[in-house]
Amino acid sequence: MTRAGIPITVALGLSFAGCSSIRMLADPSLLLDNQFGPSWNWNVENGAAYDRATVEPGTAKKVVLPDTAIIQRTSKPSPIRLFMEKRLGFAGHPAELQSIRDLRKNMGCAIKIDDGNLVIGTFGEFHTIEGGTYMRLVAFVPEGLNVELRKGLSGHNSAAESQDEGPRRPASGWQELPDEPDPDRTAQEQKD
């Protein structure tokens, strides 16, 4: 709908007996359910959230990234730009609503300086027999900055992930990188 040429976002709230409300909002950084298969439970909202972050390499000798990261080189000096696809694909039966809308806030990238190198890892992924959360990371790195890909910096056992109980967060010694929604979905896997 538009009013005087200005688009109006419509939120639709549905309520079913014994089920949580389902919200449908126009957010281009989200893809829900149909991309990753239907949820088997009204308390699960599967899908993907696309976020982005930047980090200045400063005086780092090189940047160390997860071995699962996709690297794109940029021709001019610039910050390192990180694009994330944060996915929830879960077929379990949680007691409370699990939605990619909320879980995206507990997933992301964290950094630390190690021996003069900028190390970037992911946190917030979990895996169970019923599914879990997963991240795809695309890093735009300026030419001239050395890159090392290292195992153990992503996934549910990432070195950047705190192993404490409770909400997912970076491990001690790691700093969370603030991120924001990416309406362009830059990290979305391109299908041929």
C-alpha cells in the first residue's frame, strides 16, 4: 500500500489456539521458511538473516579468517567488509518461540589480535540431531593484506565461541563486531 507515494509496511499478526503469534514484516534482510523448508512446529521460524560488519585492519600483518569463509579481493585500501548469512534450520519442538529474527542477534563475528595478526571468527552456531544455526561468511579484503584461512574459527565449536551456558556470545579475549542488517543479502549463495 502507498499513501501519497510513500510505501506503508503492513504487519499482520495471527494467533492460533496454543500457538505463538506469527509476524510478517517487510524486511529485505530476512528470508523465512520457504527457502529452507517448512518448520515442523509453530514455535520455530526457520530462515536466513543477512547482516554486515566492517573492521579496520590497522597495523595487522595479516587477517586470519575461518577456512569456510569466501574471500573477495578489493582493489583499493579499505576496511575489511564482512557479510553474513545466518541460518536457522531446525525441526525440533522447543517450548518457546525460536526465530531467526531473534537468533540473528546471538550470532556474528568476533575479533582478536594474535601475534600482530587480526583474527576473525564466528560465534552463535549450534548443531543438534534436529538441526541448528549455521553461518556463511563472505569477506571483502583489500589487495595487499595477507590472508590466512584457519580451521576452528567457525561452526558450533569455533574458538571465538564462548562454551558457557546461556545465550551465545564471543569467548573470553574476543570482541564482538557490531553488525547491521544487509538488505542486499550479499552473502546469499548464488544459484546457477
